Amino acid sequence: MSDDPPVPLVPSYDELAALVVSLRADLARALERIAELEAQIGKTSRTSSKPPSSDGLAKPAPKSLRTKTGRRPGGQDGHPGSTLRMVDDPDERVAHEPGPCSGCGTSLADRPVTRTERRQVFDLPDLRPRVTEHQLLERECGCGRRTKATPPVGVDAPVQYGPRVTAAAVYLYCGQFLSKDRTATALAELVGIPLSAGTVAAMAARAATDLAGFLTAVRDLIAGAAVVGADETGLRVAGRLHWVHCARTGKYTLLDCHPKRGTAGIDALGVLTGFEGVVVHDAWAPYDTYTSATHQLCVAHVLRELQAVSDAAPADTWCWATQAADALVTLHRLTVDATTTGTAVEATDLTTHTRLLRHAAHIGISQTSPRGTKLMAARHALACRLIDRETDYLRFTRDPRVPADNNGCERDIRMIKLRQKVSGCLRSLTGARQFCAIRSYLSTTTKHGIGQFPALVQLAEGRPWMPATS
């Protein structure tokens, strides 16, 4: 055997070329995947439909999609404000004497008062429960029959809480989103009324039960409206993800919780089935299955999608998404100005900016591919949607009743996310539906200028506020 070292095998040119091609393909796939993951991680409430609460501690600096109006920040002229002002008839007046003369030291007792400076302090009185005892007298007739007085309506037990205590508990629990335990603690410490978490839950359950007629009336009114906003949001119930569905108008709000996000949950709300008006919603596909309705797609949602595309584009380069967003914003501003002045949008302006939107979307289609990466396919679908659903995106430019966005619905439904953020998930679907029923009531009464606590007092007294049926 030879002692010479083995000769290393040298790859051929064809083998090296094939290896380079393979590595290039692997690198391209890796770069595409990295871009997809970066886009997914980079999604925020500003560039997607994610709620602001999901941004976490690494929340990006706020950047409004609104354009500058030229007005100064803060309250505008004519804003009513809420400054604390003196009252003419205070509950108590306390006079303070000046003491001896600051010049010569002589006593000023019995000297004339030359001027009085008024200063008022607004404070709460000592809070303590007010107990009313109802004595049901029993009298005996000459015939020997005894008759006892009938208790007033609502006085059903030897000892019970009054309607204002019930209203306060439901207000803290469903209006200010305290947990049942913290609600009981707050009432005990503030006003000296002992409550348990179970009692708070029972009060909320009775309140929701008494709203059955109210919910039916509001459901019918929303279903018969000309324009309705619809949205949904996730809520943790019994350790699982459920969905709170919302249907609303400028005067009414209807919320309900369901295990499903799609048509099963929407149908359970009982508004869009057979609805023939205009429904304002995002691009969530199940809403499009309600073909009897006319649709207005939310411009605010698509602006966030376009913002995500613009943010990913190289700096100092033209991007089709930027032009599309600018065209939508301009169309919205023109429509708002026309509505404010009571005039119609100029046809030439409408045509010009609609054409800019259309051209930008066509360029977006040409620069993307449905067969590319998931990110590329999503951008292609966005551009195609702007073309295919142009009529639904721009319906607000032709019908002044229709808003361009679904922000009203998002405001109504945001309280659900706030409740989850403050006090966590709900333990049962029944409790979640009760919470939604009470929130429907509070949101609706607020839209009618009725304070939440007075509305809850009416509810606790067995006479909930009801919308006019005429």
C-alpha cells in the first residue's frame, strides 16, 4: 500500500453551478419568508385592523392618518367647555374675619365691611346609606277579620337594597368595568354598604333580564334603519375566544356575544338577515353574504392597509399605495366639505381623484402577483379589491347619509376591549351576554343624552328607558 495522502475529490463545474442555483433559490425563499415575518410582526393598530391594546409596550409613536386642517390644537371656538364655575346659592356660607388692622393693629370688630371676596369649594357630603323602614300596619275589623297593608312596589323582602344601590353597583361593574369584587369593595368603602361579589352578579343579571323588551325594540329599530354599521371583536369567555357582534346607528346600539365570528354570530344578532339598507363594515367576507343589503366598505380600514404597504416601500420612492390613500382622503375631505356647505361634490373633482385611485390600484396589481409570497398575494388582493369594490368604497361620495368609515361602530365596540383590559375575561357566556345587554342599554341612552346612572336607576326601578316607537 502507498503512503501517499489521498487526493481530494474536486467538484465539477456543472456540480458547482447546480449548487449555486440551489443556494440562490434557498436564499430567495428565505428572504421572502423573512419579509413575510417582518410584515406580520410589524403590524400595528396604525397599519392593520389590530386594536391599539395589542401594540403592547413597544407601541409605535402616534401618527395620525388625518391631514392638517390649519386649526390650532385644543378646543375650538364655540366649544362649551366644562370649567368649574361659582354658584349663586351655595349650600353653606362661612364668613372669615380679617383680625386686627394690618396698619395700626386696632381691632376691627364692629367696623363696616367694605368688600367681600367669594371663594367656593365643591366637595362631596359624608356618604352613608339612607334606610327607609316601611311599616305594614294590620288592623282588625269589627267583623273580626284582620287586614294588612300592601307593601309598595319594589319592597319585596324584610331587608333589601334600594334601586339606587343596584344602579350604583351595575354602573361600576358594567359602566366603569370594575370587577365584581372591586365593585363590592368600592361601595363598601365609599358609602358603607356591604355587598358581596355574588350580589353584584345577581344585580347585573336582573338588570339584563329586565332589558328584554328594550333589546327587542332596539333590534327592530336598527333593522329598519336606512344605514347600519356592523362590526365584531374578540372577547375571552370561559377561557376561550368568543366574539361580540355589534350593529348600530347614530341613535341605537345592539351588542351580543357568540362563540362564532362569521354568519352564525351575525345572524344571532338578528339585524342583517333580510336587511335592505346600507351596511357599513370592513372587508370581512361574511358581511358580503348578505346580498339584500347595499354595502359601504370602511375607508379607514383600507387606509391602514395602504399605510402598511407604504411603510414597507423603499424611502424616497413613489408607491402606488400612497397615491391610492391620498385619493381616498381627498375624496373624503371633498365630501365632508360639500356636506357642511350643503352642496354637491364637484363632478370634475370626483372624477379626477377617482381616476387617481383607479390608476394607483392598477399599478399595484401590475407590481404584485397572486402566485407570489403570502405578503405579495395579500397586497395583490388589496389592489384588486380597490378595483373590484370601487363602488362600495366610494358609495359615501354619492349618498350623503352614508359615512365613509365604520368608526362609530368601533367606538361602540371599543368598550368591550376596555372591559377585558381592565378586569379580564368573563367566566361564562351567560354573563358575557348579560354584560352586552347592559352595554347596549348604556350606549343607547348616552346617544339620547341620558346619563348612565339615571338610566340605570330607571332600570332598577323596573321602568327602563325605552326608545320612541313612532
